Amino acid sequence: MAKSDARIIEQYPDIMRVAQDSHCVIFENDKVRVMEMMLKPGAKIEMHAHPALMAYSFGDAENKWILPDGFTQSVTMRKGQVTWHEAFAHAVENTGKMLTHLLVVEFKKCYHNKFPRL
């Protein structure tokens, strides 16, 4: 993990400390933590940090992210969409009419191995 990533993660609480009602750890080892997120319409999650992650959306979702500097960002995900994020901190609000249902894979370490060409 890069030093700036470590600072972000150390400065804000872990998602499982602030959102146990919407997140469930379904697998964890020394490399990754895999969580299922189910956030009801209108529900909010307080400020927290993530290491680098990828997320898969099981359905359409409309959310608002609030960043540590107060900047807000509308985040729309479509069913089947996969997104990548470097380490970051945010608060979340489900602004849509549907459940936000994601599979989130957090990467605990940076890996620089190159994949073989196919």
C-alpha cells in the first residue's frame, strides 16, 4: 500500500465499524476482503475509508458520495457494472428508489506482478 493510501485509511474508520447494518463480510484473507453491501433507499453511511477496491453492482443504483473536503458527487451504477477505485474516504447516501446492492472487493496490498499475455 502506498504511503498516501495508508494515511487515508488511518485517518477514517473502517467501513465495518460504521456500517455493519449494510455490509457483510463474505470472505477475507491476507490479500482481499469481499463484502456484500445492501443499502436501502434513503439510508446513509458515515465517513469511512477504503483501500483500493472494485465493486460489482447487482442492480441499478443512485447514490451521493460526500468526500472529506465536503465535495458531493452523484454516483450512478447500472446492473452488471464494475468499477475500480484507488484508496479513498467518503460518506454515502442512497438517493435512489431502489436498494443499492454491491459486491465490494477491497485489496489489502498493492500487487505489481504483470499478468502473462494471452
